[in-house]
Amino acid sequence: MQWIRDVCHATNKEPEVLPLSVYIFDRFMGKMISNGVPDQFLLDAQLYAATAMFVSSKLRDFDAFTADQLVDYTDHIGRSN
């Protein structure tokens, strides 16, 4: 959650993006944990947080995140290059 807050503040996103991102991320992680998802799946939490922020910014911000911006903030986790 701290990472989500830090990125939203660093990029000056609309105030609604942060709580919606946290809500989406929390609901997703809650479902995964309650369904007994393997720990390896939960290690990718930053990628799920980035996805929540991407969706939230598309819904609530005029200047939404791009996929490349979020890849940069995740230190290129999951990028195959």
C-alpha cells in the first residue's frame, strides 16, 4: 500500500486514484488469499498493485498512467527485455 501511495503522490494523480487503487488491490488480494493461492503467486503483489493503479487512473484521472510509466515504477519487474 505504501508503494501505491508513493507512486500516486510522485505523479500527482487525481485524489480519487489512490483510494480506488487501494480498494481494487485489497479486494483482489483478499480473494486470492481466501482461495488459498500459492505463496509464489502472492510474491507478485507489486504487479497487481500496478494493475490496480492502471485501472484506477483510467477511471478517475484525465492524465492516466501509461503501461510504460508503471513498468518504470516497478523497476521493470516482469519485462522480458
